[in-house]
Amino acid sequence: MSDAVTLTVSAPRAVLSVSPLNWLTEGDPVTLICEVHSFSTGWTFSWFTLTVSPDHYDLLSDSSRGAGGNYTVSSAALKHTGVYACRAEREKPVYKTQHSNTQLLWVSGVSPPVSLIVSPSRTQDFTSASLSLSCDDQSNSTGWRVRRYTDDGRLEDCSSLRRGSQTGSTCTIRSTITSDTGVYWCESESGEKHHPVNITVHSGVILESPVHPVTEGDHLILRCLYQHTTPANLSADFYKDGSLIQNQTTETTISTVSKSHEGFYYYKHPTRGESPKSWISVRGVSDEHSLFHSESQISVLSILSSVLAACAYLLVTVMLIFKCCRKRGKT
């Protein structure tokens, strides 16, 4: 008998990644990359969107253009928002992988028609708490629902959750658990997706931070909260991007926010533990000005169009009256 040899057989697996970022603004380029690690070449790839969990995939109509492993969008549009997956197959030897891991791709517009209102108004919440999310539509149209994509790759409606209920455009989750952590957004009946919010559910220490981006020049307060004390405020060390900023404090105040304050924030307590990290996004004043300017331009163009249409109508009317008068004169 010879020495024993261990033979390990592993199945090829498709792995999906995104470059450069999952979160985009209209017009940004993005590439989905599908790879089969540690296996020979000769793979072709198919591309899918996840519509409802679990395992409900729709093949993209132009899936074949990503057969080389890279599916590139040179100018992202709102319609590209979604949850993506890929699959690889080869002819010799014949093999087809399972669907890959999923990746959320989000494309934001300049002025979304609906916003997601979160109560309590913060991006982190305690376990065993009640969480309410509501779609606030400026045009008062109906048909909006709350959907989410969890950290473990589940795409769900609020109404399908065992501890959740949807009433109109409001979703209520009773007694939150850590697996409720994920990205929440508003979606219309036609499939429009707007206003994503990252929500983290955690037990123990959390950071009270704003749901929406902060504008330059605003006043910002970040608090450290602890679940098992009354009042909930807790004195701890405050960090930004891994660097200690302030120690032994219940809250940190930034009197005038600037772009330099953008980053990941969290608290750390020596005995109670560490809060999850929250990304504080800072929106420049120029962004709001440009939005106002674009809306003003639209208003001016609308007025000019109306005036020109009215002038053309009056001109045609005057010409017709003049022709009628000349005919009467000849008669």
C-alpha cells in the first residue's frame, strides 16, 4: 500500500465585484466584474438582476455584452439602480456555476421626487425597538412602498417581513433584530427607486447621527447612546476615520460643518463596547445653488415657451382678421 493522498474537490464559483463604487450619481461610470478564481480560462458570463428573494433572477436583455467578465456602464442612469448577480459557464469541460454573490448598485438623481422619513430619525437603532419608515412624496401620488436589501443579500418588501407591516407608504418593523441591518429605499409600482438610507441595528452602544446629508455651514451634534441606561447618554471616546477626536464625552458638536468633516464616525467605551460606524455625508452649498439654478432655468424656459406660444397665436389671429377685412373691402 502506498502513502495516502488527500484529494480535495472544489466547485468553481463566480464572484461579483463593483468598480469604482456601489453608490453613484447620474452620469458616473461603473463596471461590474465577474470572476472565477483559481480556475482555468474559457469562461463566458451571464448577467442578472435580483427582483425578489430568494433566487428570483431576471437575465439582463443585453447580458451578452458582458461575456468577457466585465459589464460596463459608461454613464449610469436611474434605471441602472438594482441588485445584480452573474453566472459563469464553459464548454470544455462542461460546467455552469451557481449565481454569484449579489451587489447593490445605486444611482441617485439630483432632485428625487420622494424622500424616506425614518423614525427615530437616525441611521443606527437598538435591537428590540420599533422602527418606522415612510415615503414622503412631494407630488402626493400613491403607490410607493418601502423595500430593503439586507447585509446577508436578501431583497425584501416590508409587507413580507414577519415583524413588519406596510400601511399606505409607511413601513413599521416591530422589535428590530440585528439582521434588519441594510439599505432601505422607496420604490414605486413602476419600479422607480429613490432615496436609499443605510440603517444599522445594534445592541449596546449606538451613534445617533443624521439620516440625510449635512449641508456645509450647518450645526451638527453626534451623541453616544447606550441601550440599558436611563438616560441613554453614555460617556465614551469619539473617533473619526479611526483617529481619536475627543475622549470621555456624551456628545460631540461641530458648530460649522465643512467638507473636511465628511467621514466615518463612531464611539468606543472601555466596558460597554464600540458603536457601529456611520458615514457622515457633507453636501456643499454650491450643490444646492446649482439645483436651485437648474430649477430656475426650467421655470424661465417654461415662461418663455408660454410667451412665445401666446405671441404666435396672437400673430396668426391678427393675420386672419386682416385677411377677412381685405376680403370684405373688395366685396
